[in-house]
Amino acid sequence: MNYQDIIKQLSPEIYQSMRRSVELGRWPDGRPVTPEQRAHAMQALIAWGELHLPPEQRIGYIDKGSKAGDTCDDPEPLRWRDSQEGQ
């Protein structure tokens, strides 16, 4: 069985438990999550999310927002230097 097969077989319950453990830094039995375990768990969580979750629910999702209108609120360009400085 390869890595992708294992990821495909993870249940949503295991995903949630693993995600919670990574967030808290402790496994459900109270033992600490080691840095190596955290790295492997994060890879598994991201891979599982790519297969089973919509983009907005995945780890690392950033909402791009939306434009409020067709025109810019500040039509004047910003001036980073004092106009006296260049003279």
C-alpha cells in the first residue's frame, strides 16, 4: 500500500482527530506531537483535504475577496517622496 492509498482511506473522523492533534500539539491520549510527527501529519492533512474538501475548507485557504466596485476609491496616485526633495 502506498502513501496515496493510505490518504484515500482516511476517514473524516481520523482527519478531524489528526487536525485537532496538530492544532493542540498533543495526541488524543495526551502525548506530545513531535516536530517530525507534526510535519508528516500536516502533509497527510493537506493531501486528504485536496481529495475530499472544497477549496474554502482546505488548510491554508486564503479568501481572495471581491471587488466592491468598478472604480478605484483613490484615483490620485500615491506620492512616496516629498515634491521638494527632487528639486
